[in-house]
Amino acid sequence: MKTGGFVLIALGAAYLYGGVDLAPHQEFVEEPVAVLDTLPAPPSAYGIPLAGFCVDRANVKPGNTFSTLLAPLGITAAAIDSLVRLAAPVFDITRMRAGHPLAFIFPDGSHQRPAYFVYEADPVDHVVFDLRPPYAVRIEKRPVHTVEKSLTVEVSGALWNDLVDAGATPALAAELSKIFAWTVDFYRIQKGDRFTMVYAQKEVDHEPYGSPVLLGVRYAGTGTQEAFLFDTADSQGGYYDAAGNSLKKAFLQAPLNYTRISSGFSLRRFHPVQKRMKAHLGTDYAAPYGTPIVSVGDGVVERAGYTGGNGNYVKIRHNRTYQTQYLHMRKILVKQGQVVKQGQVIGEVGSTGLATGPHVCYRFWKNGRQVDPRKEVLPSADPLAPEDLPAFTNVRDDLLARMDAAEQQAEQGAVASF
């Protein structure tokens, strides 16, 4: 996944996850995101016919190594060395991690020496060690199935909690924020707004595996917005509205995963440091120290440096019409003249310059004049080509019918599976 795509997933997610505590000098902590590759797996328990065997299951404990797990069960040092060498082409035994499941498979009636040792690298991949001479090591895979589901959620508080209560996963909430990153400000969602979704989810043993793929979404708030996933013949696919217009905009709604807007665009504001009224031609987004700041669009770094008022700052020229600026950074991560992409990290939240706490002051220029980007109608990516519209219409109509059905089933508290 490209860096830009990964950051887009995070934009808007602070609302979904219920907010962030802004205690003094709290550091941003990036949460690991697992990227999982799924492949078909043979329908067997570890690929071993278990008739005549019994299985002892456990988890890897801190400090366990391949040798300390097997040596107490009568596996010699020479055998362990052979297994390590046999495993090298398919699995590095130093990558065994605490907490992962493992299994010892013994012949019935004997718990002296196991015939097999199995390490579960992830929910799909299992490393099977045959402990009987001449020894062997192979990878087995559990079967992965894709199911399509739909659900509808009425916002009652934090959207993330509402989604989980309706049967969704945190990954689905992240995908939702990714799709609407250009068009929906998740901090303006109101109680009673509704999201309806049709999505595909890979499963292993009926448990979610990997990230879901949203096929169609309807957001009903003060107005209605819809998104439909469609793959064209010459692209990797994208999301479009009902008329075939791309949801992708030239600029993101915000330059970071923020906690709150601490000060908006204003021609007359009382400055908290200078203690006087003056214009505030930017939007202040409060967030913990170290939170990544991203470029809202493609462009070239025009300036990157420090001034007494701005602190550490970056200014980006996107084209002849638009420029953006990001102030009060703790750390600058780009250089003047550098080409940047939408969603690329350019710095970290700080409180340098005239600032009373950790935030980024985001400024937006249009034709050389500072404007409020939250009130601007921003340009979109290209719409679908006319030759793609008939196929898109079929996809759209099918998803609309399924979302309508989900809303009807929601009255009975049901989640539809197709």
C-alpha cells in the first residue's frame, strides 16, 4: 500500500474512535496496521490426517525459542539444526513471536516425542515441522472465503461504537473514512445521521481476515451522499457518485488525524499569545505532539523553515491557483523544492512559534488570496468515461437495491449476508 493511501485511511478516524486525550505533551503513537495476503488453502487440519494422533495446543511464551520448545520433548540438537535448515526457504524460525498459537501432535498413547510441531504464523499460514526422520518442513494454509454483507447504522454517539454495535469491525470504520476523505467532514456528523454499506469481507473459520472492501455506501445527513466502487478497464478502480463522478478531490478535507478544531478561519479573533484582536486566516487543528501532518494535495514544497510567529512551517504550491501552508510543526520532514503527493507526511504536530499548545495552523490560498478551505468547492478528479457508464449503471443499481434492502432489514435488527 502506498504511503499516501495509508494516511488517507487514518484521516477522519479520530472521530470514529471517540477522540484523543490532549494531556500536555502527550505523544502521538502510530498503531500498527497489518497488511495480509490471502491465498486459497487446502481443507485440512494443518494438512495432516489426524486419525491415530492427539493434539496439544498452546501459545508461544516470551523467551521461547524453536530449540527450547522442542529439546525438552526429546528432539536432539542435530534434528533441530536440520529442521532449521529445511525451514529456511519457507520460514525463518527467528520470526516466531510470543502469543502465536502452536501445536504438538503426538501418536496416540504416547506423549514422549511428538511426530509434528505446528507454528501458526497468521490465521492462514501454518508452518508444519515433520519431526520424524528424514524430517520435512512445509507451509499449510487454511481456506479463505469471501462473504458479502450489508448493514445500516444510525449515529447515536461515536460512529465507531455504533458500527461495532451493528456488527462491523474497526477496519470497516477505517475504510469508511478513506472513501469519504475528500467529501465528508466526520466531525460534523450529527446524531440521527445514517450510514448504509454493502461490503466484501474475507473470513477464516468464520472470523474476519484482512481489511473489508466497501462496495457501496450511502450517507444520509443534512443531505445524501453515495459512493460506488467501480473498476474500469484501464484503472485499478475507484469510488464514484451515482452520476459517475469521482469522489476523489484535488485536496483532502484536513491535513491530519485531528482531535478538534481549536480555532477557525476568522477576520477578527482574539490572539491567545499577543492578547489583541487580529485576523486569523487559517484553521487550527489540535492534536497530540508528533501527530503526522500530511500534504492535502500533490505539489512542490515552496518553503520549509522557521519564523518567530509561524515556528517550523512548510508551504506547498499545488498549481497556479492553489497553495497551502502548515505552521507550528515540531519537526519538518520535507525540503524546499521537494515534490510531494497527496497524503504524504510532511511534518509532525508541535507548538513552535506563537502557539499555546500542540496544533497545526492550516492555511489555504486561492489565486493569491487566503480563503477558508472548508467553504470552498474544491476540484474533483475526472469522471467516468462515457463508454464505462453502462457497466457502471448496472453495478450502481445492484448496490442501490442491496442498500435499500439493508435499510429495510435494519428495522428488524438484521444484518444481511448475500
